Amino acid sequence: TLSDRLTSVLSNLRGKGRLSEADIDATCREIRIALLEADVALPVVRSFIGQVKQRAKGAEVSQALNPAQQVVKIVNEELIGILGGETRRLNLAKNPPTVIMLAGLQGSGKTTLAGKLARWLAGQGHTPMLVAADLQRPNAVTQLQVVGERAGVPVFAPEPGNGVGDPVDVARRSIDEARRAQHDVVVIDTAGRLGIDEEMMRQAADIRDAVQPNETLFVVDAMIGQDAVTTAEAFRDGVGFTGVALTKLDGDARGGAALSVRQVTGQPILFASNGEKLEDFDVFHPDRMASRILGMGDLLTLIEQAEQAFDAKQAEEAAAKIGSGELTLEDFLEQMLAVRRMGPIGNLLGMLPGAGQMKDALAQLDEKHLDRVQAIIRGMTPQERADPKIIKGSRRARIARGSGVSVSEVNDLVDRFFEARKMMQQMAGRFGMPGVGGGRR
Ligand code: GDP
Ligand code: MG
């Protein structure tokens, strides 16, 4: 799947201390192939890759993130961008009822979505009503009635026995009924055809003119891939729509439609449907979809936290000292506090691909232990922190007494500090860059 491909492309970068132009080009080539295989429309792929490449090459050297993390961050931000950026809320009418019209091909999931949307609206404290304006197929009205019953929402339908009613008339009358019965939202289900068809477009446009919807949602089956774009363009030109509802995301392993539709039509995705049950429905959040596509939820959270917790200047200074073997206990303490600001240490260490040289040294410590380490270092004089070599027997006993620990704990800490310093100096030499990053290969 797209997610697997992207994950593997990006994890190939992991452990690189620095990315060359060739690395970035190769990565972008892989991402491009992954997107095309996922059926993302070519113009969308092109502009996406262009953006990622430009940003990756121009990226400033970050103190908080290693190069692989930076590329993940850029790809994620660009994904969110093509998915629409911010979550788009439903437009509600100032004077109820709010009218929502659903349009789309037959089988795209309109009737199912009508029920889901109505149920969701009711859950939000609205008093929705469903409207059966699909009078094309014999069973369409009954199907909506069943859905409405399940959702616990009333359905407005033409009276039976009058032959085939006029969908435009049904839609128009439904607004009066909503006003009378005080339904604040009306969801109109319309007819679709298997292919794009002029008569269907005209009917949808007539309904639109009759009810002046606040939102016209183009309902599209995510599984149709590239065709989603063609269909979306036809509906945009024939009926016009203000938003998109993506359905059958549960069956879409590729993600192409989600990534193309927004960019190609210029209209936001409002809702996502991912199953046959009424509950399989949610507001569409571009950022969540992006991290689902990237399949790196944990890593993305971590990147955010690392950036927030990290004091770049401090890190730079520490990095320089590590390279020259001059790291002090004061630095050790500061770095430890920076890592701690990222959250509970237990959560972090497991998923940390390279958030600091202190990782290995800290890996053996639990939270309680860290408190004691902090106490010990605080119990030292500035001179001792700056030049730990002078911490000999009598000083150790004094520090232990002052910070309420045993002498062997002080010994432990000092030993571990020297070990860590040596190890970090070696690592800094090996990766040719002393800063944060690199991490385990
Ligand atoms: P309409 O012709 O546009 O009204 O489409 P329907 O609502 O009748 O849906 C067509 C078929 O797709 C039905 O069998 C639905 O159960 C199914 N369906 C609708 N939405 C989803 C979805 O999100 N996931 C899955 N797996 N099936 C869906
Ligand atoms: Mg239907």
C-alpha cells in the first residue's frame, strides 16, 4: 500500500547523518512512484514532488531533528496541504433549515452517507430530516426509509400511490415541512447514474436551484481511484459542489482519490465514510489522514515534541563540547532536562530514532532514578560539575550526604558520565557531525 511504500522509502533515510542532493532526488523518485501506483493524479504528484524536493533541499540544518526526520516532517506537511490543510466545518445556515444536498454516481454511497450524516448531526444536537429525492430506482425511497429508521431520523418522501413523483417538487416541499416541524438540517438524497449523464446532471442542478443548498456534497467512492477525478470534474461543471464526502475508504488501500480530489477540484473534503455501518463515519481531518497515509503516527508526534522541547542553542554548545570531549556534568544535566521535557521517559526511549546523544546513557534510567541523578548533580559545586575529574573520595561523600543518596550512587553516576562522554565523543567522530541525530543505525 501507499503507506507501506512511503514508510519504507523514508526509513531508508534513517541513520543518515546528512542528506545529499542525490539522496533527496532518489527519495523523491521513490515517493513519486509510490504515489503514481496509489493512483494519485499526475498533476497532483508533480506539484507534490516539486514542493517536497524544493523544501528538502532548502531545509536548514535543524538541531532538533535529524535529516530523515526532517524529510518525514516535510512530506507530512505537504500531504496535509494537498488534503486541504485545516479541517473544514459544515456551513450552517443563519436561518434554519440548513440544506445539504448529496450528489454523485449511483453506488457511490449517497444513501448510506445520508443516514450516517443524519445520525452524526443528531449526535451534535441537531434535529435533522432526510429527504428522498431519488425517485429513479424503485427501491431508492424504501432504502432511505430503512436507513432513516436505523439512524432514528425522520424521512420526507413522496406519498405512495401517486406514480413517480417529481424529485424537484419533493425537495422543494421538504423545506417547508422542515420549517413547519422545526428540523434545523435537511439532508437531500438524490439520484445517480452509473456513468456521468446529462439528464442526471440537469435533475441535480434543478434540485439545487429549487432548494439553494448551503452545502452541496459530492459523494465519491474512494475505490474508483483516478476516475474519481474525472467524475469530480464533471460534477463540478454540471452541478457545482461546495465539498466532498469520500466513501469506502475502508476498501481503498491506495489512497489516490483522497490525495487527488481536493487539489483537482479546489473543494475541501468534509466527511469520510469507511464501512457499511452507520457509525463508520467521521469528519475528515487532513492531518489525521496524512499521518494514516504516512503510517508514522508515533514518529510524527515525537517530531513535534522534540522540536518543542529542544533548545537549539544549548544543543549546539553541547554538541561542540561533545566533539572535543569537554562535556561537563552541567551539560549532562541540561540535556537530561531537555529530554525529560519531551514527556515520560519510558514512552520516549522506545520510539526515539535519534533524539539526542543522551539516549543510550539515559536508557538505563527510570523516572525515579532520574530525579536522584538530578539531585546528585545539583549537590555538586559548579567547579565539580565543570570538571568532574576532581570528584574524588571526600567530595563524593560530601555530595552523597548533601543530596541524600549513598556514596555508591554518586560513584555510579560519575562513572556512567565518563563512559557516556567517551562513547559520545566516538560517535560524534564517526558521523562527522556532533549535533543531535544519527542515532542507532
Ligand atoms: P448510492 O447509490 O449512492 O445511494 O449508494 P448506496 O448508499 O446505496 O451504497 C452503495 C453500496 O455501497 C451499498 O452496498 C453500501 O452498503 C455500500 N457502502 C456505502 N458506503 C460504504 C463505505 O463507506 N464502505 C463500504 N465498505 N461500503 C459502503
Ligand atoms: Mg441511493
